[in-house]
Amino acid sequence: MRGQRSLLLGPARLCLRLLLLLGYRRRCPPLFQGLVQRWRYGKVCLHSLLYNSFGGSDTAVDAAFEPVYWLVDNVIRWFGVGRNDIATVSICKKCIYPKSARTHHCSICNRCVLKMDHHCPWLNNCVGHYNHRYFFSFCFFMTLGCVYCSYGSWDLFREAYAAIETYHQTPPPTFSFRERITHKSLVYLWFLCSSVALALGALTVWHAVLISRGETSIERHINRKERRRLQAKGRVFRNPYNYGCLDNWKVFLGVDTGRHWLTRVLLPSSHLPHGNGMSWDPPPWVAAQSASVMAV
């Protein structure tokens, strides 16, 4: 009975508000209506300019729980972590769980990701320890495919573009509907492949540079701040996960022997990456380095 009454009262209240609004507009002079509209518009602009996404209740709760996070972090460090075989560097403030080196919390996936590089919106997933190689291979081979398509269709693109330029001549050319669609499709194909090759190629080159340095996208910013901090103290920063350009690529691609360049790089392979993503000991074929784990 109460639900039926609410269903009846809802439209009635809406109609009453509309009638009152119309009557209010008719009774008010135009000058006063203009002032009211400007006042409302100014309030909207002021709220838009002063809006702060960090002023919500979630941020206030996180700030209130900072002492709890600090207490949990220090208590666990004092008593030790449950498993001593996993090197942990901090406690995740979101998961309240020990966090190993190179692990970061993704606010979109709402979980900690091993060796997190970034959250890819196109994949709707995080790029981390177990799928970083697949992500780079996808970007690299997709870029090669787009470059091949753009280069191979260059002559067809020029012919199609020249044909489209003659559409508005007098007398008009005798192109059929199918030929016109083919011309436009070839032009669209070339521009699409070229733009994707440029954008995706730049992303691939950027990730190749990071892999050569033994860094992820997140560690790039962390290491840059750490390098500036130590430089101000007269010290030199050294990335403990950088084994050299060639060795970094071997670790990233999972190349242990010479034939792995063929079986694991050029050919499809489902082999697991080096390590478990929690401890970062250098591979046996990499020269041992006495570097402590960097807290990130």
C-alpha cells in the first residue's frame, strides 16, 4: 500500500513543481529572472572552480586511518612477517598486507600487482610481472604490422586520393558506387595504420628504453626522485635491478640459452618470466651483484 502511494505521489509532486515554476516565471519581471539566472550560473561556475576531488569522505577516512596504517606497518616490522622467505619492504595501506619489492597497489583493479608497470585501459587490466612480456610483444608486432600495411598500401593510397580529388570536377568522373567506396576505404586504411604506427611505435620505443634500464613506468618516477635526493647529498644512485642492457633484455624475455631467441622470442611461447615476482635475485647467468633491495 505504501509503495502504491509513493508511485502516485511522485508524479503529482513533479507536476506541482512544474506548475509552480511556470507560474513563478510568469509573475516575475524579466529583469529579475535574468538576475536569478546569472546568480545560478555564477554558483555553478564557482562550484566548478572550487571543486576538489580530495575533499570527499573517502579522503577524510583515509586520512583518519593513517595512524592505523602506521601502527600496522611498524608492528609487523617489529614482530616480523609471517613468511621469512619473502622479502617485504612495506605494508600496503589499502590491502593491509605485506608488500614485496616492485609491487604496487592498483586503485582500479583494487589489488596489489607484482612488478606493476601501469594499468592499461585498452586491455582493462594491469601490466605486471606475468604479462609484461606479452604486452610489449603485442605493441611491437602491432607496430610492425601497421608499418608494413602503411608502406605496402602507399601506391594504392596515392591513386585513391588522386581519384577522390577528381570527384568535384566538371564533368564528374564516371566512378561507380563500389569504386568510390574502395577509394575512401583505402584512404581511411592508410591514415588509420599510419596514425596507429606512430602512436603505438612511440609507446613501444618508450617501453624498450625502460626495459633496457631495468625499470618500469612507476619505477621511472621513483628512481628519478631518488636520484635527485641522493645527488643533493653528493651520492650516486644505482638501480639494483639494472644488470646491463643485454642482460636486462634476457631477464625480461626469459632467454637463458642462445636458442631461446628463436623458441621464446621469435616464436610464440608460454614460458613463465624469471623469478616469482616477490624476490628479485639475479639469474644464475648474470654476474652476482651485492645490492640491497630498494624500498619502493
